[in-house]
Amino acid sequence: MSMIKTSISPAKAQELLGTSPANRTILARNVVSFADAMRRDEWALVGMLVLDDKGRLRDGHHRLRAVVEADKTVDFYVLRGVPERDLDKIDTGKVRTLSDRLRILRPGVTNAPLRAAVTTVCARLLTNNHVVINSLDDYDRWHGLFSSGTDWIMRLRQNHHGPVTVSPVLGALAFARRAAPSETEAFGEKLLHQTGMIRGEAAWLLYRNLVEGRRDRGSWATSRRVLRAVLADVRKESLTKIADGVEGLAYFRAAYRGADVEAILAPWRALGSQEWGVEAATGTALVLEILAGGPKNARGIGAAAGDRASVQAIRGAIGRLVRSGQIEATARSGQNGRLYSVVAGHKGGRPVRS
């Protein structure tokens, strides 16, 4: 085996990718994050590309796809000649998380795990759950947008623990604060301290919801439920007047405007319309074609699509079709999750509850 430092051009990256016999599913969000760092000249010469003893790429697929995406030549260490018997040792170490980086490299940051988690939730709410924060440079940019909300939520959360102080809830509150500071702070006080809540109002209903059930729906759904409840409180309306979590998300997202926001969002715009391996239009057509034969859950849709689309592209297509009202979740079926079917006589978007 030998290791050398070499410059990899977009053309060379594409050539190496073509030698790969297999790889994990490519995560588009990681590719975008890496490519953005490369464009900003923030890409560090750490890690390495791994080639086996036949010259085939075995590790480094996301980094090489990022080189192609950034359209920029980047330096890498390349380990060549790794024997087949050693390939199963690749990527077996513990991944260093964002909170690990904050604790190790910025020991002065208080409660690094929660601060990192809240910032990540806010960033994902702004980018339709796409963004991934891979470095402290990324963290600084995103944290700058949400710092006032994050600092407030860290103070509010002190000495309070339980189902309403998990990061999807706290992150959504920090995100909402920019659009409605006083209303969000009052809502957060009621929700976390359980003081001044009136039976039947949005904060009371959300608290009961979080404590008594429906916590199995994932962080994205939980954050949108929080935004829906905060919007009902801001408007002084019944929770039933807010169609779904999408309406709440759109209301609070509208507060994030300006050149500083756009500069951070720009690299992530493409993820709304395209995924690696299959274009959005192709993924949408596949899902509709498969559902034409009857309701199926997400796992069944992915299996029917086979090699024609990546798992991530199928999930993205399902989400877009649900949001546009072309398909709907018709039932819940145990661990298999929702069953999806085509909306009969679809003629345009219609609200679908989150």
C-alpha cells in the first residue's frame, strides 16, 4: 500500500467514481455541504480516498461527487492498493459529531450538545430538512442566523427537562422567535413551565400531544407541529384553523429574508428540485406509476422502484407529491408506516395534514 497527496480535478473525480463497484446510498445533503466548503476554500486536507489493489474507488464517494458539483480541483490524500480483506475496516471508527467538535475545539461553549442540536433543527426548518452541518465553519454561519433565538431557548430551558425540552421542540421555538419574538417567548414560557395554560388552547393541546403520545413521528414532524401551535397562538385562533404544519412553517420561514440569508441558502436551493441518481421529475413519475397499481407504503414504493431511483430520491418525491396534494396518506399500518395512494381526480394542490 502507498499514500500520496494528489490534486483531483472534476474530470478525474468522475473517472474514479466510475471505477467504484459498490457504495452506500449517496446523501445529497452531504455532497452539497462538502461542495460548498470547497467553493469557499474551507475544505481541509483530512481523511483520504481509498483505492483497492485493483485501482477501484472504495471510499470517498461523497467527497468526489462534491468535487464534481463544486467544479473545482481539490487536494486529497489517496491510499492505494488496499487488499480486499481489509476493506471491511473502512469507516468503522466513531464519527465525530458537531457537538463533539464544539466540546473539544471550543470548550467555552456551554451545553454544546443542545446548542448544536437546536441550531441544526433551525437550519433544517429553513431548508426543508435538507441541510447537514459538517464543520465549525458551517456551524458559525448557521448559528449567526439563529443566535438570538438559540440564546433565548438555552436560558428558558435551564433546569427544565422532559418531553417538551427535546431538541425538535426547542429548535422550532428558537426558529419561530424571529418572526414573533414576544408571542413566541410567552408561548415557550407556558409550554416549558406549564404555567398560565388554558384548557383547549394551542399550548395546552401541544403539551398534551407531546406528553401523551405521537412522539414516534420523528423530529421533522414534531418541529412542524410546534410551529403550527405557535402560529395559532400568534393569531389567537383555534388550532383547527391552521391547516397543517406546512402553514406554520411557511409563516415563520418568511421572516428569514435578506442577502445574508440568501448567501447561506444558495447552495441548498438545488435540493428542492433534484436528488443524486434521479431527477425530481423522474422520481415523481416513478412514484405515481407505482401507486397506480394501488396503495403502498414508502418501503413498498422503494422496493418497486428497484435500481431506478435512490432511496433518498423516492422519499423526496413522496414528500413533494404529498405537499402538492397529488397523493395522500390513507392509513397507518403498524411499523410499515403510512400507506400512500393517488388522489382521485387531482387538479392541483390541496392541504394535507402534517
